[in-house]
Amino acid sequence: MYSFVQIVVSVVPGCSDRIRIIIQIVNSHMRTDNGQGLDARKQPQQARSQVTVDAIFDATIQVLLAEGLQRLTTIRVAERAGVSVGTLYQYFPQKQALLFAVLQRHLERIVKAVEDAAASAHNECLSTMVKAVVTAFVKAKTQDLDESRALYAVALELDSRSYVRKLGARNRAALQAMLKTASDVHFDDIAMTTFMLMGALIGPVRLLLEGKSSQSMIRKFRDQLESLCLGYLEREARSK
């Protein structure tokens, strides 16, 4: 990343130190999309190493919730995890790599929950399918709402849109495969229907994460989201 920035600066004669700093920051931010340069330095191979990485991940969440994203540092995380900064750097070469890894763990868990729910509902009626998927999705996103909100902010900070799109494609594939097996209905345009279903799932959850919803609203959220999704699908469905 550093050599690339130097090349950019060199083609701008008379570039001041201030401009150089701005270019470095912008380039660093742009590199985060796709997760390029944010891979972990090494993956844990033994149970003991996995315990260490899990402790680092949990400490990262704790620091995020206690201190906020801007005050999070690798030193604070290492102290909270009970490991040395050197140990942390063995796995994550920089703060952004650590944040990206924690975000990956969180999002992979959500995607897997939806994939498993969709697979379990194959050949069921439409209403059973919707209940299974909505229940799994909402549970994964709201079982620790503070954590989800903190990592939502991390996703925006890292500009992880390409990575999130890949995960979205996995969920759409799982939902489409499920809907194709519905026992009581079929859809003329299954791809478009699945696309809209994903939007109906994600949109309300995003509003929930961005706002300060009351506990009463959160308790009603799953049933309301189920009604929203099922209503749309029933309108698009054709009886078999």
C-alpha cells in the first residue's frame, strides 16, 4: 500500500505534505472494500490457538461496546483479551484486519443461520418456509443487538460492500433453492422474487440497527417481518 501511495504522490509535482497525508488516508479507506490487505496473518491451527483468537475476538467486541469504534486500539484489545500485543499481531497485522475478521465471524454466523433454516424448510408450504427463515434471521441479528449495532458501524467504516455482496449472493441462492421446492405454490420469476424477499428481510433489520427501537418494538419485530415477507410472497405466488 505504501509504495502505491508514493507513486501517486510522485506524479503530482510540488505535492505538499498535507496533500500526501490526504492521499494516504483515502487510499487506505478504498483498500478496505473487498477486504484486500485485511486478511489475517495466519489462521489458528490448534485448539489452543483457536482459544486465543476467540478471546481476541470477544475482547474486540467488548472494547467496541465499552469504548466505541474510534477509541478501539490493538493495545486495548490485547489487554482485555489477556494476551500480549505481539501475540495479537501474530494473527492480525493491523487494527483494520482485526475488525474485518470479527465482522467476518459475525456475518458468517448470520449467513449460515439463514442457509441452514432455508435448507431445513425444503418441500414445506410457503408459510412454514417464511417462518423458518425469518425466525433464524431475526434471532441471529437481535440475540445481541448491541453487538450487531457495533459491527454494523464497523462494516460502514471498512467499506466492506464487496464482501457483503458475496454473502448476500449466498443467502439469495439458499432462499431461491428453498422457494423452488414449495409444496403449495410456484413463482413465475423466482430470481426476482428472491431478490425482493432479501430486500424485505434486510431493510427493516437495517432500520432496527440504525435506530434506538424500544423493547416493545423489538419483541414485535419478528412477527411483523414475517407478515411483511409472507404477504409479498403470497401475492407473487401461483397455486400448484
